[in-house]
Amino acid sequence: MVSEKPWHDDWLLGRCAVDIPQWMWGMLLVWIGITLGTGIRLYRTRRSWMRKYQDDRPQR
């Protein structure tokens, strides 16, 4: 007799003990995307701002 399980339990989660709801995975992915995007944007703007500041500074 085959025990009834969700179809994603075997190959996706690898028999995880904790069953994480799907909306939590969605929230996690959204937060990861927001964090990565914000970090990359801040890093790029900071680098370009530092380069511009060095260019504008009078040389002595």
C-alpha cells in the first residue's frame, strides 16, 4: 500500500523533517531578491560616487 504524500516531498525537499508552506518559500525568495538587488545597487552607486568624488577633488 502506497502512503499518500505530497508529490514534491521526495525530490524537492529530500525528505525534510519540517514541512515549510509554499507561501513561506515565496516570501523567502522575494526577500532574497530584494536584498540582493538592494545590495548590488548600493554597492554600484557607492563605487561610482567614490570615483566621481575622487575625480572632482582638486589635485595637489
